[in-house]
Amino acid sequence: MSKVFTGYSATAGGTSRRRILRLAGGGITMAVFGAGLTGCEDESATGGEGSIPPPRDASPAPRKDGEAPAPVWARRTSAETYGDNDELVAVGGVVIASGDPLTALEGTDGETRWSLEGGAVPGAPLLLGDGGATLYLASGKFDGNVIGYAPATGKETWRSRLGKEYRQPMPVAVDDGQVYVIAEILEADNSSRTNVIAALDNRTGKVVWKERRDLGTQQNGVHAAVQGRYLVYTDFKNNLTVRDTATGRQVWTQKTTKTSYGPFAVHEDLVIVPQGQRLQAFALSDGTEKWSVESEQFTTFSEPAVLDGVLYIADSGRTLRAIEPGTGKSLWQSTSLKKAGGQVPRQFVRVGSTLYGATDLDEKGGVHAFDAKNGALLWTFNDGSSDHRAWLVATDGKHVFALHGKKLNALPAE
């Protein structure tokens, strides 16, 4: 059973293999592990050469209890992802995975709507802003530009540049008025020992502010989010930092008890960070701890997500929790995943009363579907490829898109 604490204590936990890949891959071109599958061929389970189409009045056979739905469509893609949650997005009727070429597929049938050579840096986030009207990317040409595209058409709508004295700017967060980037600061010998965090106006592209980060911090491995007037981010150096979005001034920073290799969650005036066996919520205004939840002994928390006002999180012991994000109060705990022996989900989306969770490794993993009311495991979808790469999920409300390596499946949202 979860316990709620008001104190602070250090805990230990394991290192995510997926985050190590991101450390190597963020902003730096890197060989993709495993066999690279190319093209954009149809992988639909029905039809194809030599197949006999069913009669028009035929109805699909009813699914058995616990059986995953068949994909609406499936495609091989140009995806070059490292398993981070922001490398697959669904917006404007299309689904887009980070890759080269950057390709937008129709959500309804998987056909290509547009494709852009050199569109994205492998491992870099795909950031949606302006209510989903703009997709912000680091330029895949590594020319120092940050570019905004209309996700529905692939047309460039915005472009900005910090300046020649900076290298490899990486967008990390966006709000209604600004795009936040981190970039290396070039020295006279063309080396870099420090980096800068900056805000770019998302209308004019002009630099609103820029602040040099502390010596020893890294450009890669940063996760960030904007909540109201606060920009909050974590990094590989155990830092949890909050800045004022208007000025860039550092409001507060503190060391976490464990290096954060994955995303955190924000809710109202709180930032919620998993740190090994402990899940902690801090006030965005001053960093004071507001609540803490501890998992069972020898288990560690995965990444959290706040969806429809509920915080969902799993631990390495395969317990799934729903938590009231403002107080840390437990809404329910489910061990149905433990009974099934399934992999731990670490990325979540929700459609209606169903919660979908993507796992890291393929062995007994894939995309789990849970009843959002009690955490009961409904079914698990797996493509049977045994690809070692992490699964990613995104949704447009009608479909749940499951990316595994270079294979993208569209599942009916239930």
C-alpha cells in the first residue's frame, strides 16, 4: 500500500536503458540500433496480393476476453526514435514519428500526407505549440535554426536562430508565446564547455532572453515543461530547476535524490518527480515539498503522466497507481499487470474510460489497455516482431497509434 510522507529522504534506483540511448542520441547523429527497416509499405493484416476479400455483409468475428483489437492499419516508417515520449505525435489528422525523412501519415488509413527530407534531428523532441497548429523542431540540417511547421501540411511557418556563437539549439518546451531552447556556447577554438537556455518569441523569432547555465551542465538529457509563469526542467546532473518564463531568472534549483532519466509531470502549482522508490511533489513557486508517495521496498517508479486530472504511474513491481495529483492521495492501485507478468508501462495516453500504456522492452510488453476506473488490465497489443526498441503511443481520440521500432500500428480507440 502507498504511504504519503511530508519529509524528504534519499533512495536508490536503477538506470533506464532508454535514457542512456537518449543521452547519446539527443542532438547528435547516431547509428540506429538493430536492423533498419525502410520504406512505407502497407503492413495491414487484411487484404494484399492473392487475398480474398470478405463478403461486403461479413462482420468481424467477436473478440475474446483479453484479446487485443486488430490494427486498423499498419505501416513501416522512417522512424529514428530513442524511446522518448515526445518522438511520436498525433495532431491535425496526421501522426508523425521523429525520423528522416520526417513523414506525416493520415490517421485514418496510414497513407502519406507529406514528407520532409532532413526534417528532424534524431532523438530530438517533436514539440506542438499554438494549440497544435505548429510543430517546432531543431533543424535536421544542423545549421543552427529552429523551425516551425504546420503539421497538417508540412509547410514552414516560422524560423529562428540564436546566433553564430551558439551550436545545435534544441527546443525543449513551448507555451503560448515562446519556444524554449538549449544550445551549446561556442568558444574561440570552436569547442564548447557551457550551454545556454533561451526563450524565442514564437511570432517574430527574436530572442526574448538567454541565460548561461552552470558549468558542468549538459545540453542533452533535458526534459522540460511550462506551467503558467514557470519553466521547469531536469537533467542528467540530478538538477531540478525552475525559471521565470518572462525573464529567464532562476527561481530555484535543487539536487534530486536520483538522476532523472525520464519525464516528470506538472499539475497546477506542482512539479511531480519520480526518484527511485519515492515520488515527490514540489511547489513551483519555491521548491518546498508538498507530498511524497513511496512504493514497495526494492521497487522504483517509472514516468508519471497527468491525464484528465489524474496522475498515473507504475513501478518496477508492476503495480499501477492512480493518484490525486494535488494531494498525493491514492485513488486506486492495481496489480493486474503483475498477475499477467506483463512489462511495466512508462508512457500513457487516455481515451474515454480506457488508459493505454506503452512499455520499454518487448518481452511480454507492447501497449497495455487498462480500465481507467480501477486499473484492471483489459488486453495487451504486441506486433510479434521481438524488436528490442521501446514502444511509443499517441492518440487523436479516434485511434491509438503504437510505434515499435519502425513499425506503426493504428488501433481503434475504445
